[in-house]
Amino acid sequence: MEPRILIVSPVRNEAAHIERVIRAVATQDLPPARWIVVDDRSDDDTLEVLRRLEPDVSFLTVVEATEARSRPTRDRLATAAAPRAFNFGLRADDWRRYTHIMKLDGDIELEPSYLRRLMERFEADAKLGLAGGVLVEPDAGGGFRRISIPRHHVHGALKCYSRECFQRIGGVQERLGWDTIDGTYARMRGFTTRSFTDLVSVHHRPLASADGVLRGHARHGRCAYIAHYTTPWVALRAAKIARRRPMVLSGLAFLFGFARAAADRVERVPDAEYRSFTRRELRRRMLGPFAPGPSEAR
């Protein structure tokens, strides 16, 4: 079966990047069947750029988010704005008509062969349910640095689901931490999740910087709490993040986000099976070859 890809892109204030993103998708070796870009009430020139380019790309549809604006916040990503806008765009079509459903952010520039090569990975592995490439972003020296990511995790900025996987996990949850929760549910349902290091895309805005770097680390700590990540894992993760700039403060911000979520008793994923599965996975990753087998881990 020939792949039919549906891309949905929630965007906000991406005027500086969105044209190169559109040009990159328009020139793909394997173009998507449809691309829905949702402008989530940008207050820069994003919508004007989108409307200008829309007639040039036959598979591109631009829509404006019309759902009620959430209360003002200094960190709008913490309100799960991205998955809400994604689901809004998804309602503009029937995703079941497509073989793959992809989320692509408005600051990600794909290499020309990206979609073709990604579809080849899905075709080669029937169990592959959620996949994507890796990202590089501009560094202070004028070059690019690769964003480190675990092999099993897929960047929220460019996730691609098989139709079967998307259906089995119930789509994308409109909650903070959605881009960790979806991968966990995919593996729970028997699918493989994978980031491919040879599929490289450019992230034009530094990771977690949309609302401030430290606020982004704190948000990721909050995500870890919501997703039932354990305190030992969080401590090890914070130590790793502490090596990023601003050094030490980055790790403390991550810990603060986790601790603040616990103190506020933020709702965690309300699924006992999910919680048990997550903690077994974390135990195996932390202990490696010393981890108990499946029967012992329960």
C-alpha cells in the first residue's frame, strides 16, 4: 500500500521560520497527501506568511484556531497548547483515510528525503508505531549541535504515527507531558517507538526556549511527575540536565518543576496499568542488565 501521510502543524509566532519549513515540505521526495497548518492565534506575521504561501502548495490547508483562549500564562506550553491545536487541526479531516499521521512544528526544517526514508522504516518494521528523526539546532559558534535524545523517545516536534498505533493509543492527550505519554502507551500496546539518528532535521528555535530556557526545564520536570517518573530517575536526569547552560540552574529548574507538581498534587496519568508499565521501564533502563525480568518486575 502506498503511504498516505497526513501532517498537522500547530504553529504560533513562527514568522521567522515558517517559510523555510513550508518550502522544505513542498520539496519532499515523497510529499504528504495533506498538510493542515493550524495558526494558534499568532500575534506576529505568521498567518500572513501562511496565507501568502498556501496557493503555492497543493496539499497545504491553513486554518485558524477558534477554540476559546485559555487564561493568560507566562508559559503557554504548560497549558498543553500544542496538543490542543493539533487535535483542532485533526478535526478538519478524517485521519482514518491516511496510513500515517504526523505532527510537525513550525520551526522544523526537514531534509528533502525525510518523509520517503521514514516511510521506508515503517515498511521494513511492521511493529513500528511511532517514529521520527533527530534534531540539530544552531549553536553560539554559528554551527549546529545535535539534541541528545533516547533511542526509544521521539521528539514532540516531529512525531509520526502509523494509523493503527494512533488508533490504539487513543490519539494525542491534551495534557502536559503528552509527548512522553503517547510513546509509553504505544509500547504498552505492543508497538515499537524509535528515533532514527540518520534522519536529521534542523530545529531553528533552541529546545525548550519558546517561553524561556529555565521555564522550559521546569516544565519538563512537571511532565516527569505527570508521567509517573520515579524520584531516583528524576534525580539522575536533573544531574544530566545540570550540565546544560545555564549550568547547575538548569538541573535545579528541572527538580523544581517536579517538586512543585508534587506539592501542588497535579493530576498524573490516571491509569494504574500505565503507571506500572512506566516504572518497570524506568527500572530496566536504570539497572540495565541487572534489571529483573518481566515477571519479577511486576
